[in-house]
Amino acid sequence: MNTENQSLTSAEITQLWTTYMNDTGLICQLEYFSAHTEDEEVKQLVMHGLKLAQSHVTKIQEIFNKEIYPIPYGFNLNEDVDVSAPKLYSDSYTLYYLQQGAQLAIQAHSVSLGLAGREDIYHFFSGCVQEHIEFVKMINNVLQTKGLYTMYPTLPKPESYDFVRNQNFLTGYFGERRPLTGTEINNLFGNYFRNALGAATLIGFSQVATNTDVRKYLVRGKEIAQKHCEIFGSVLHEDDIPASARMEDSVTDSTTYTFSDKLLMYYSTGLIAMSVGFYGTGMSMSPRRDLGTMYNRLLNEILKYAEDGANIMIKHGWMEEPPRALDRDELAKKKG
């Protein structure tokens, strides 16, 4: 059955709108990276990611024009980036940034795919998922070739299956804590690595920010990310699991304007939104009570940070309003 004549649902509009915003911002970043990446293999990956983002933006514009739906303002090369600014990040950072971005894109587009009812929207997001699956594979191959691929910890091979026989499997506040499960390790290690990358990202952002409010906000975010790295790392170290990847040295000393404060704030608050999701997953998949308490505490901290970021964006007129329902009460007031 052809569903393309059906109106877009709230879910479809929202996912298309969000993808457009993310990819117009990403185009600015990747255009800048492409101008400064020295390693040819990494540069080819940057160009591939750029082509994907550009194709998504073009397709969404076509869909919105067909629906006579307003196209978001988003970000553009004239206002939100200076491609000629000095190099801000190392090529290895760029490679890790591409890897994390492509992995997140798979998750985001998979959610969009599950919400798509119209055939053309389903086809679009299905293509996005497949493109980024291949993109992650390409990035990982280069990381492995260069000896930069970050391996998750290994686990000993058990002699046989077993069952939990003691309630202390759930405890962790007092006394001896049981060793971490594989799922707990994966979440802790992943959150450690993402915070290490996030700290480096925010260091660079803070160096090139022009607004004082923005600069202070980014420095605060860097400090939060570094603190969370220490917390996740300390839990892993209790079980002698190594977690030592820090990326602060991948940022140059450039302080020249590179990205607009609007773009810096958009991506910084996006990093926080991403962390909220990952911390929530970590909390829900950690039977040990002390880990749940830890995630809850860290979540509260970054939720407050996210709210402060939203207030800065609203204050400066940088927050573009997302698709939303009608305010019926406001309509009634206008009539009176």
C-alpha cells in the first residue's frame, strides 16, 4: 500500500527535523575538519561523512518542501564556522569523533526507523541506518590499521553456566562488592571513553568560544566530564580493569574563532542529552545497588548542567523551536 500521500506524523516530523538540525551542524564541523586533516585515510573518512550529511539534508529539504512544511534554519557555512581557522584537534581525535558520531547515528536512525509509518520516510531512515553501519566499519578498519582502536575489556572464560545463589549479588554499599558483570563493565567503560572524548571536545570548544557565558559553561562541562571519567575509572579499577584513555593532548593551543557560539552550545547540550541516555541505560542494567546510586547522582548533575545550557541558548536566541502541538489556550486568547 502506498502511504506517501498520508500526512507526516508527529514522530516522523520530529525525527526529520532533528536529523536536519544535527546534519546541518555536522556539515559545518566536517567542512572544517576536511580543511585541516593531514592524514589521507582520515580525510577520506571525513569527506565520506560529509557526503552522507549533505545527502540527508537535501532529502529532508525535498520532503519538507513537498509537504509545504517550514524548513528549519539550522546551521550554515556562512554563519557557523570559519574553515580557515587554525587546526583545533589532532587527526586521531577526528577519527574517534567520527567513530562515536557514526555509532550514535545508527542508534538515532534506528529509533527514527521504528517510528516511520510512511513508506518514503521508512526508506529514508532505513538507508541512513545502512549507510552508517558501513561507515562505522570503514572507521574501525582505519582505527585498527593505525593501532588506535579502543578494545573493550576481556572476560575470563567460565568452565560452565551457573546461577546466582546469594542476595549479595545486588548489594554494593557496604562490605565486599561482587565483581562487575560484563554488562556493567561495558556501560562503565563506554561511559568512561565517551567522557574522555567529551572532555577533549569541550576543551577545544572553550578555547574558541567568544561569549563569556558560553566559555564558562564549556569549561564547567569539561570539568564535569573529567570528574565522571575519574568516577567510572575508579569503579573499573576496583576489579583491576584498565581505563586510562585520556585525550586532552589531542587539542591544539588555538584560540581563534572556529565555530559559532550557537553551534558550540548546540553540540554541547547534545553531548549532555546523549549522556543522559547512556547513564539511564547503565543504571537500568546494573543490578549492583551502588552503581544505580552512582548513575542517579551523576544524572542529576548533568540534568542541571543541561538546563543551564538551555537557558543560555534561550537568552541569546540560539534555541530553534522544535515541532510541537498547538497551544489551544493561546489560540482561544487571540480570538478574544
